Amino acid sequence: MIRLHQFWAQGADLLPRNLAVRRERWREALPAGVEMILWDAESVAEVWPEFRELAGKCYHYATMCDLVLPRLQYLYGGLAMGTDVSPLDADRLLRLCEVAGNFIVLNVRGRACSNAVSYFQKPGHPYLGIVSRHQRRDDDLHLGYANVWHATGPGCHWEVYSKYQFDVVGVPDEMAYRQLVEPGEEGSWQGAGGGQNALPWDRES
């Protein structure tokens, strides 16, 4: 059974309507055998206790998401994507998962590995472990680094992908974003997304 991991720090009840609609499109497009999981900050901290401390150092919501999704794939395997991503052809996406085993989306010209969607067949893949370490090279400085793209996002993934040889298929972004998935517009996941002030354990009781 394939798991699809997504993350919204405040949980499903506070997921903005525009993102809830995108998740509903996935439910309709995917077969019943795919388990869709929307993780929140508390459920992530249960399986990854270190996240509580790391999340408090993330000045940007994108940084938090960047940390969570590869870690969940490392722990459980499966698909991972942002809550702002919509399906174009779910059947083709699942066939790619079956054939490739492990894949990420590449933009060689931009030296980027997009983390809008990726798939790892089994837990514990070394690529994900190294990405997680690179994202946290200096927790106090790196997680607050203004350039999220480089620190924890596509640039960080590219740094690992281009340096190490792994059994990871690189899917060109032209193919991924015309045939498989439709990424959200820049900033579409913001709004109610918050930052560290919106974390459940920081709320006033």
C-alpha cells in the first residue's frame, strides 16, 4: 500500500479551504489502496521528537515543511507533496512510482530538485538521510537562513543529488508539471499557515 504524506502544522481543522479542495481532488483521483495522511506538528513530533525543537527555529513555514516531508519518507517511504499540489494524472503518477521505485523532480538548468512531489518505495533511503542532515548543518543559523530554497528546499536537495550517486530517478520538471501534478502558485500554502507562533505547543491554553 502506498502512503501519501502531506503536512499542515495546525492540522486538518485549520487547513485553508483552497488547500482542502486540492486534497479532495487527490482523494477522488487516487485508488482506495493509497493511504492519504495529513500530518500536523503534534503527530510529527510523536514520531520525530527532535522536531519540536527544530520547528521553533524555523522562521518560515516552507522551512518547516521542507524538514518534515523527507523525514517522513525516510521513516515510512511513500509519496510526499505539498498541500498546494493538485493531480493532473494520478494513474500515470502511480505507474511511475511502480517503475522508478524512487524518484525526485529535477531541473538541471536551475540546479534544483523540486520537493513538490517525490516518491521513495521503502523507508531508510540514504538520499533522504543525507538531505535531512544537510538541512540541519547548523540548526541555529541554517534553519533561519533567509534563502529557504538553498537552505532546506530544492537547492539543498540538488546539492545532495548532484554530489552522491543514488538509485533515484530524476524526472524532468517539464514532464512532472505537465503530465503528473500541478504545483500551487507561489505562496498558495501561506495565509493561515503561520510560522512558529502557530505551533500547537506554543498556543495559550
